[in-house]
Amino acid sequence: MALLLHAQPYVAIVHLILLFTVGRENQTDPDTVWQSLGSAWDSLNSEFFRLFAKDMSIGISIGIAFGSAVGMPLGIAGVMVIGSGVGIFVGIAFGVACSIAVGSTFGIAGAIASGIALGIIFGITSGIAVGISLGIAFGIGFGIAVGIAFGIVGEIAVEVAFGFALMIAFWIACGSAVAIAFAFAFGMVVTRAYYLPPHLLYVWRIAKGQWYPTHPVAWDDLCRVPFPRLDRLLTAYAEIEPEAGQIEIERLIDSYPSQRMAALRARTALLARESGRQSLLSRLDQDTANLPEGSNDFLADIPRLRQMISQIAALQRQIDLITRPVFHEPLAHVLRLQIETFIAKVAGMRAPLAVEFRAAARNWLVIADSQWQEARAAMARSPTQQVFRAGDPVDRAQEAFVPRMEVTGDVERQIMLATGCPRLVLYGRRRTGKSTILRNLDQFLLRHVHVASLSMQDPEAFTSLDFFARRIATAVATAWPDEAAPLPEQPGLPGLFVLLGRANQRLLAENRRLLLAIDEYELIDQKIGEGVFPEDLLATMRESIQTHRRIVWIFAGSHDITELTHAPWTSYLVSARTIEVPLFTPAETRALLTEPLRYSPLWQKDDPKRPSFAPALWGENGIERIHAEAGGWPHLVQLIAETVVDLLNEGTAPNADAALLDRALDKAIISGDTVLRELVQRESRLPGEWDYIRAFQRVDSQPPPENEALHRSLRRRLMVIENNGLWRMRVPLMQRWLRQRA
């Protein structure tokens, strides 16, 4: 009863308002109505008792016996279970029925409203007591009623039927009103609908979060009607009391079904506001990872929202890895446009996503715009953009790149043979661009050819045979990037072969080819010599080459296949086609130095903003001199160009001249010392080979060596070139290093 006392003020106010407004429609004297109702009740009772009077004694006798044995225990047991509820509902129904009965006085609408109010008041104040009394009496009364029924059923069937007919007539006249009244009363009490008017005070105009602890939802767990804008009240409360607000939202989600959707909206709004305060756009996908999902209402929009946010965060992470303004600026501009697109698209989503995430995205846009402006300012400060990089395999999107069309064309022709060409050897000296070719090869082949590459310098590839098989499986699975990579079902080579067979069947069904590139493949030979890999690995590869015609194996390395000594490679790859990676031609060097970003996807094909360099930047005949000094060696061309641009940016001259090029060459042999030492000295493994090369410190040319092995090694390594029967060093920059650094 204590839980329902809070309803009395609300009901009394509603009752009085309706009584004195709607009730004015009719002025009939209430006493007349009450007298009419009493007369109808007396008439019904007199008729009913006349029909049953003669047999009442038999029914009472049987009923007392049955009620004493059964009714009393049932009545006592029903006190707590039935008494309270029945008392309340009977009281409500009675009050409503009385008000409807006097409807001629106040009008039907007023009678219903007044009846609801009176019924609730009566049920709250006296329902418990009435319920307890009914509960005690119910058992005895039920027993007596059963006894009476058994006593009279045989003798007064006609009278009973007549009595029921009168009762049915009575309920036809009054039952509808009572049912309506009872339904209203029941709904008001059970659903706590009378909380709705005061709830409006909490959310009118602005949500008053500081009031939330007094809201019915905070202390009454039986509110079955969802409260409009409760999510805004919860959000406001969580902004004032973050810890308590989060706990309350989680409580409603876990244990309050009628308010769960409002709590989910509040949680979503708080996550959106938190992401709007995030200064690191690269973390946005992490901040929104806990957004709820579902199939109802706004929850159905969450997956698409999260995907758009992930794209923004991924682009920001890519920007964070770039240090050069020339690449930073276009990506920063793309990020800004992407956030603007996000703001436009999220507007079509359901609340609270549209409002909250549009507000958050406006804060992101401020950060992205500031980042873009800084990149533009950095570009303005740098007279010549640094796009050259001598080092790892070139990323054509961000670094100076020129396609090796001769090599790419050879690869494509071999792949597209009618019967397929499932084995290639890509041979080239160190730092001639083999890895760069493999990394960018897919951009220059037909679309139905997928390139999968793995490096044998990856520890996961050379640690053990099982690791190697898994690494191959991962590379093959990149042909289907939207699917999880399958692992070999069996360990070792049998599992690898089965996996390759399934991939080949799928490629055949899809009319596609897979180019499986093994970079630094010489390490396989080394691991065979160390006992890490068995020679059977080569037999498995040969069988795959012969069987899986949709998979093209390409072995890339700086050693010719005849130089591998730990296994008979020529026997296993007897029909492999060798493609050699040559040094840069003069045309390729010019293309690299004048249009280094021609193939970068960061700019449209004919975008005038795409960085390019006039030939005059390199000085008179500067391009030709750079090509000659580097001997066309791709890595060394990049090294010299990178050094020239750095010197231009350090000084005030707009273009290079002969003096600046000399300074660049001297600086290049210092910054490139490790590479030059590897190419010139450490690869001189034959007896007398280093001595022959070191002689170029003193002379520009000398006779070829008489030793045939030494002769073959120096030519294979591209160290020398013949001129009038004498040998001189092919790469002047290497000779400069010999004389100054060796």
C-alpha cells in the first residue's frame, strides 16, 4: 500500500479538474441517480432470492460442511496472495461503476474520468483492507456457493436458468461501463501512467539532469509506459554525474525493459559526445567500438555509421605515418572532404545519431581543417618537395616511382600464355628494384590476375616448415580479401599441397590467376642447408607448378639459380623462365626525376597539383649526369636525387648547378655508405675479387682478370664495363666511394 500512496495527489487533482469542468454538461440531481441505482439493485435481489428461497436450506447445509472443511484453509492462504490485489481492483471497479451510473449528472465522459479517479482513490486507501477481508471470506463463501449449487441443481434448473437470464440482462446494461471503467483503472495503476504529467516537468524545454534522482524511473521499477525524452534526461544526468549516470544507464539496460531503448539512446549520445571531444581522429573507431547494435529503430543504422567512422580513423592513421608535406597535404584534404561527406550522410539517420554525431563531426572537421592548413603552409615553406627516397621498396602512392614496363611486360606475357606459365625466376642485383616491382606489379597486370607476395626475410616464413606453410596460406588467401585466411588442415607439406589445390580449383572456376611471389628466395636454399626445411619442399613446389596451372610461382632474388648450392634447384625448376631486372635506362631516370608521382593515386590523372619537376631544376645536363654517376642503378639514382633536393632546400638557389651536384655526390657516398659497402666490398667473396676492385682506387681502368670465375663474378655483379679492351667501373659513384670511404 505504501508503494501506491504516491498516486493519491495525482489522482485527486485529475478527479477535481474533470469533475468541475466536464461534469457541468448535465445538472441532474445526484440523489435521484443514486435512488434509481438502489431501486434497480433491490429489484434484482428480490427476484433472485424468490427463485432460490425454497431450496436455499439444502444448499446452505451442504455449503457449510464443504466450506468448513475446504473453504477456511483456502481463505487463510489467499489473504496475502489474493486479498490485496482483488481489494484494490474491486474498489477501483466499484468506484468507476458508481461514477458511470451517475453519468446522467456529469455526462458520460465526466463520469468515466471521475469514476477512474474515485476508483483509484478508493482502491488505494481501502483496497488492502477489503482485499484481506475478501481473502478470508473467499474460502468459506466459495465452499458455501459450491454446496448451494450442488443442493439446488437438481430441483430448480428452470429457476436457475431464469435467474441467469436476469443477470445477463443486467450485465448487458451495465457490464460495458464496468468493463471500461475497470480497464482504465487497471491500466492506470499497473502501468503507472499517472507519472506522465509530472514527467513533462523534467524534460520541458531542457532536460533537468539534476532532478533525475527524484524521477519515478529512478525509484519505481514498475513503470511500464516508456517516458518520452527520457534519454535526454539520462544524458543530462550523466553529464552532471558521470559515474552515477553511467551506472544508472546500465541498470536500465539490464533490468528495465520498458525504458531500455531510452537508455540505449542515452548511451549512444554520450559516446557521440565523447568522440566529439577526441583530439586524435585516429582513435575514433576505438571510441565508438562500444556503440550498441540491433535491428530496431536507430540501432539498425549503427553498422553503417561505424563503417564510415572507421574509414575516417584509418585515413588519419595513414596521414600520421607521412612526414613529407607533399603527401601530407592531399591526404589531409581528402580527410576533410570525407568528414564533410559524413556530416551530410549521417543527417539521414535516426535520432540520436543524426543530431549527436553531426555535432561531433563538426568538431572533427575543425581538427581536419587545421591539419590541412598546416600541411599547406609547410608546402609553401618548402621550395622543392622531397619525394625521393633511397631505401625500402617504393610505395608509388607517396614516393618517386617509375614502372619497369619492360619487366612488367615480360611477366604479363608469360602469365597469359595459353597453357599458363606457372614458374618464373625474377633475377636482379641488389637494390635494382625487384621488391618494388613485386609490390606494384598488380597495378599493371590484367584485373583477373592477383599478386600475392611474401618475403623469406619474414621470421614467420623461415622459422619452420609449418610456419612457412601457414605464411603461404595467408598469401594465397589475399586473393579473397573479404574472407578469413584458411590454415592447412594437415601439418607440413601435405596440408600445404591440399590448400593450394583448393585455391587452384576456385581460381579456375572464377577464371582468375594468382601470381605467388617469393621474394629473397635464396633463403630457402640456405634453410635447406641448415636443416630447417627439407629438400622435399622443392619437390612439393615442383608438383604444384605442374599441377596447379592457375597459380604462377615467381621466385625473386639477387642470385642466379645456378648459384644456389644446398639443393639441385635447376633440377626442380628445370623449365622455369628467367626474367632479369635491368638497371634504369636514361628514359626511366628522366621520368623518375621529372614526373616522380605520375602513378600516385593521390591525385587525379591530369591534376595540375600533382608534383612534377622541370628538367632545369637539376641543372644543365643535370639529369644525364645523375644517370651517369649512378650507372642507372635505381637505388643510387634515388639516393643522388634525394640529396640534391635536400641541398636545394637548405640553400637559396632555385636550381642545381655543377657545384651543387658535386656536393650532392660527396654527401651521397656518406649517407649511402652501408649500401655501397655491401654492393662493392661484402659481395666480393671470391679470392682476389676485392683486391681487383680496390685497385680502382688508384686507376680508372685495368685489364680484365685472368681467372675465369673472377671474370664471371665481376660481370654478373655489374661492377665493371669494358672499354677498348680494358675494364673500368660501371658506376662512378662506387669508384668515388672507393677513393673516399673504402
